[in-house]
Amino acid sequence: MTTVSLAGREHAVANIFCIGRNYAAHASELGNAVETDEPLVFLKPTSSLLREPDPVRLPVWSDDIHHECELVLLVGRDARDLAPAEAMSAIAGYGIGLDLTARDVQAAMKAKGQPWTKSKGFPGASCVSAFVPAGQVAAERFTFSLQVNGETRQHGDTALMLFPLPVIVSYLSTQYGLTAGDLIYTGTPEGVARIAAGDRLVLTLDGVVSAGFGVI
């Protein structure tokens, strides 16, 4: 059973939802269209989840694995058809994570009109920190960052999201239904880049939680 830690207790993971292109600058750096009508949603298998202290193991079939640092939400209860005003009441905790992406494979899949699953769902592709209970987090606006070998690569600010957190949670609850234990990766800002064996990745959700992962 795949689990994450919330305040020192283990919780089973249900689904892993990911929001793509939720920061305009990131969509632009990859030459993608900016989503305006509704969030772009994709799924990852629970077998892709990776927690400290386990290292990221680069798959042999890709030469271009990119980091994508993201705020991650942990759903605390089953929920359907939530309005944005009540949506965040379903969130049990906040964490920081990486949506690792085999960019070369993703580009090939997109060119063929095929799903991205191979590029996003390999073991270790969903790195995640421990979670801090929502009741202990006062901020409605979050900032976060990723350092690679001590150099800041990404800096995120949820005020720049195209689809704010309540809208994302509301949308997922309406279109798919939410289940206790779901994870929501909320999108990455600009600055994505290739990682390599020997790198050290440090993720920080400012004032809340951090995590570190080695790459082999």
C-alpha cells in the first residue's frame, strides 16, 4: 500500500491528480498554449510516488528527465460537487513535491497524439514531502522553491496560478469526485530543466515543509 505522512501518521494514497500548464510562464517556456477554459488534468499511478530518503532513479529509456516543483495537496475526505468557497475544507494537508517528466518521451507522445503516461508515470516520478495539517497552515498564498546543487532553479507563487487552489479542488470534485487520500499536484512555475545523476534536489514550501532527494 502506498502511503504519505501527515503529522507523523501514515495515510493511504488513492489517486494522484496533476494540473498541467497552470502557470503562464511555464506554458510559454515549453511552447504550449495557455489553458483558460478549464484546468488541464492528468493522472499518475501510485507506483510513481517517492518519499525521503529514497533516491530518484533515472529511467534508462530517457535522456531528458526534467524537474517540476509543485505545491501538493492531500485530500482528507470524500467530496463531490464542491463549490469553490467550500472546496478547501476537503484538504487535510499541504506538502511540496516534484512532477518528474521524461521530456523527450513526452514530446514524442504529443507528436503522435498519444497520452503522456509513460513520460510522467515511471517509478519515482512523483516525489513528495511529508504533509503539514491544513489547520496548522495560515497562509492562503503560498510560495515555494527548488534548489539543484545549491542553485535556485524554480520559484513559485500561487498568486500566479491560472486556476487558483479553490477552483482546482472544486473542479476535480465535480468532474471526477475526490477520495480521501487523493494527492493533487497543482502545477509548476517556469524554470524546469534537466536533472542528472549526482544532483541533489531540495524542495521548500516556504514556512511549511521541505524535502530533499538525491539523483542516481
